[in-house]
Amino acid sequence: MQPVRGAASPNMLVLRFALAFFGLVLLFSALVRVDIGLLDGVATGWLTNHAAAAVAAALRSLGLPAVDLGNQITLDASRFEIVANCTGIEIVGLFVAATLAFPSRWRDRFKGLAIGVPALIGLNLIRMMSLIYIGAHFARALDYGHLYVWPMLLLAAALGMWLAWARSVAGGERLVG
Amino acid sequence: MARRLFWSAIFATLCVPALAPPAFGSFHLMKIVEVFPGTSGSPNAQYVMLQMYSAGQNLVSGHFLRVYNATGGTVATFTFGANVGNGATQSTILIATAEAATLFGISKDLTMTAVLPLAGGAVCFDAIPADCVSWGNFTGDGSLLNTAGTPYESDYGLILGHAIRRDISGGTFPTLLEASDDTNNSAADFDCANTAMPKNNAGSSGSYTDGTPCPVCGNNVKEVGEVCDGTDAFACPGLCVSCNCTVAGVGALKVPATPIWGLVGFVGLVLLCGSVLVRRARSS
């Protein structure tokens, strides 16, 4: 594979990367807010309903009596509502923004997204399953799990995957710009 | 002479009752002033305390305290088998479990069992009019001996380690129980007390202070008994109302959002690491 080298200085490249990253994060946040505020959550509603169905199906496959109705899941005596943030939309959005903003070839970017996004969605599915089980059976531990343990794990996983990808791109001298 | 006798009879009939102490030797000028659901270490140490607001209300034999569940069904009725000895105004009557008597080190005037429902319920004493207090998710006001109005702390009910106590600061005498301290509205009449202070009819008292303070809904701090509070968006993103989540159904919880510190940290680390990688690649 032929390395692609650009003429921009490192400082300029870093500045472009930072601006593109912030720009994409802002664009992504704006899209979500437009969907929730103006379109009555058409996209996020679809996402939460499907996330709830997937989590309930996964719990049922483990023999747990989970029932989903719209964006709600009932497990034993507890009911949970899956909201947009629960679907991992924030962390996936940040990962996508960081990957697209990094000065690399489009082929590398798509490769990073093709591996990273499904991995994060899968990990978030496990997160929701575990939190619902903990909430239904060990409610007192729910705060600890959802405020500290899982956010750390999910963020660390997203950051670790992005770093591994970015290192492979930068190390292979495939930076563009 | 006959005329004098006639007017004496009229005076005796109309005025003497008016000059007598009100309801002397009775049981009904009495209010429920404190309810304690036990502690986390002694969940069966429960009590209900009554207080007289007039003298001579110690003739309680045959009268009862009734406990109701969240829908207004009777859970238990505890009936006095005898009068209590002290009928001085402001004196109290303690209806408590054996565990409460042990915890507070005082004797009880009537034994109850540990049946107070924490999430929602009510108790009534059959005074005239009956006095009732309800709490939590109680919905059976029509089943009570008298209305209790809006339940005390409809979101989280009774909290272990904390008593609910009648606020007697209103009326003419801010330190004495008066009839006007009861507005038949539990939410307005009762407050959470950090220290439970039962006192029996003989005047012996005990106390228990829990390690956690009473929750204050709306102070943006998630405290004991609260699912969320104000801007505590982690527990109920955007939907924390009255310190509970607004999802329908009992015990509803929300799967939380990613906390802001995590998002800011992620953005910072991506920028830092990305910059280092770009510089390193360009300088090599």
C-alpha cells in the first residue's frame, strides 16, 4: 500500500483534526436535537424501540422473562424505559466523529467504522442487559453499575478501539492532509 | 321562690355544661402525632404515637388504631384493652411493637405488630372525628375512618430510620398540639423527622437519630428514599419529577445516559492522543 503524505504542517493537521472533530460532534448533537425537538423523535424513537426489542430478545434467550412494549422492557416486577441515550448513540456518535475527523484515507475510515460501530453497539447491548438484570434483582447496586462501572467500560472500550485504529493509520504513515 | 327555683334550673341546664372543662373524661380530643417505620437494623421497631390536646382524654379502652394498605384495605386493628393513666393535656400514648420498646428502652401503652406498609398506607385512630394520616402511594382515602387528604411524600412514603411527625408550629401555641394543627391533609400536616422521639403515657421517652438526613426533594442531591432529584439526570434523564421517574408502573427505573464527565473526558483524550499521533507520524 502506498503511503500518502500531505504538505500540511503538523500543527495545521492537528488544528484541522480538532476543528473537524468538534464540528462533527456539534453536527451530530444538532441532528439528534432536531429529531427529538422537531420531528417528534422519529429516528431516535425507531432506535429506542429496536434497542428495547433487541435487549428483551437477548434476555429471553438467556431464559429471563423479559417483555418489551415499544421502548419499555419489563423484567419481573421492574419496568425500564429505553431512552435515546441508552442506545449508545452518544458514544457511537463520538467514535464516528473521531474516526471521520482523523486525517486518514476514506478506506481506512470506513474500515475503522465497520469494525468499531458494531462492536460498540454489541457492547452497549450487553450493558443494557446487565443493567436491567441488576435493576430488577439488585436495585441498590444499579446506581453503582450505571453511574460508574458501565460508563467507564464503554468509554474505555470506545477510546481503546479508536486509539488502536488511529495508531495503525498513523503508524502505517497513511495520514492524509 | 318558685321563680328563683325556675331560673336556677335554667342556669344549671344551660350554663354549667358550658363552664365545665371540654370533653372531660373522654378519648376523642387526640391526634396522631408521630409514625415510625423502624430502622434498617430493626425494621420491626415500629410505633404510632397519639397526643391529647385537652385534658382527660385517657379513656381509650375499647378504642382502636387501624392500619391500612396502599389501596385502603385494613391490614390490622389494635384495640386498647384498658384506659391509660395519664390524662394531662399534651400527654402522649405510645402504640409500639416489642422491638420498638426494646430499641427505645421504654414501655409501650398498647402493643402493635410490625405491619406499617412503607411504600404506601395509612393509620387512623377512632377519635371523634377520627384522625388519619396517609403516606406514599396510598389511594384508598375513601376507605378511611376520616379523610387524610393528600398522602405524605407520595413518591417515597415512609423511610426506614426516619419518623414522620405532625407539624404543631401553627395555631395559637407553636409548641403545643391544638385542633388547628390538623388540616386533614397529611402532606401538609406531617414532616420528616431526623430524630424519632417516642414518649409513652407515663412520660418516659427515647430517641433514635438515623445516620442519613431526611431527603429534601428539589435540592439536586439524590438522597435516601429518592430515585432522582432535580438535575440528577443520570438516574432519570430529563424525566425526574417530584424526585421520582415519571415512567408508568411501580418500581420503574431508567437505564441512564452516559455521564457528562465521561463525554468530556473522551473528547479531551481523543484530541490529546490524536494530536500526539499526528505529530509523531509527521516528525518521523
